[in-house]
Amino acid sequence: METLRDVPCKTSAKVVKLHGEGAVKRRIMDMGITKGTEVYVRKVAPLGDPVEVTVRGYELSLRKEDAQMIEVER
């Protein structure tokens, strides 16, 4: 299983499944990251946290714990 955290910079991936429960999963979905969405990883901070992605035409920064909950395929 590959997660959004594992995707290298300047690479696109497609969301397969969201893991997590309750409010955390709902918050990720409210940000526009849902099953089937194309996500482009723009930058990763030097220590790996946060990850900056482009989703649905806007930039979004995710904590690595949240990125770990998003299963993707390339």
C-alpha cells in the first residue's frame, strides 16, 4: 500500500482510499481529497513535514500524519 507520504516531489497520484476515523477523515474529505481525485505533490519540507500538494486547482499543506492516511496509486 502506497500512501501520499511516499509519493516523491513533482509526481501525481490518484487517491484510492482514505483511512482514519471520524473527524480526521471528515476534515481530509472537506479539503477536497476524496476517492478518485488526482493529487500533485509540489514540495516536501526538509524534515518531511508538511507536504505541499495541489488538489482540485488549489495548494494545500498536509501534515505527514494526515498524508499517511491517504492511500494512492501512481
